[in-house]
Amino acid sequence: MSKEKTKEPEATFAGMQRSKLEAAASTMDALETKIATIRGELGNAVKDFEDRGGDKAAFKLARKIDAMEKTKRDDFWSNLNAYLDAFGTFAQQELFDPSKNPELIPNKMPIYVEPAKH
């Protein structure tokens, strides 16, 4: 008679086997390293944008609005206008102030060009 050795089940911790926990930890460590690298690259890109005179908050909002579906974007503009009215602010006032934008003086206004579709 030969006695076959039966493999004992692996111990579990909070319902997971140690080998599964170690594999998950290893995967997460590798991904966290990649995330840290990407965050560094993103931070450098943002700093470069700001160093060139870019407004990070305005650019972020412009990208968010650009990514919206048309219906959602239309609702956003309508709501934003209502909120600005409630606070007594007219967001575009400065855009049309010739003292702040001399290039917009009548007869010198640029021709509007439809933005490229993404």
C-alpha cells in the first residue's frame, strides 16, 4: 500500500490565500510606481504650460467642456449663466471691454472660424 500525500490547503487570511495576497500586493506596487511616474510627467507638462503663460484652471475647464456631449454642454452653459446672474457676475463682460482687449475694437474684430471637430 502506498500512501499518497495530499496537499494541505493553503492558509487563508480574511478569506484570501497568502499567495493571492502577495500577487495582488506585487501588482499594486508595480502600478503605483507607474502612477507616480505618470504623475511626475503630468506635473512637468502642467508646469511647462503655466511657464508659457497658460492658465491651468481655465484650460482644465475648457477641456472638460469640450469633452461634453452637446446637450450636456448646452445645459452647462445655461446653468452657468443662471448661476453667474444669481451672483451678479457676467462672465463675458471683460471679453468685450475694448480697454482690456484693444484687438476687439469695432472694425478690427477678427473673423470667427469654426473650431475643428474632435
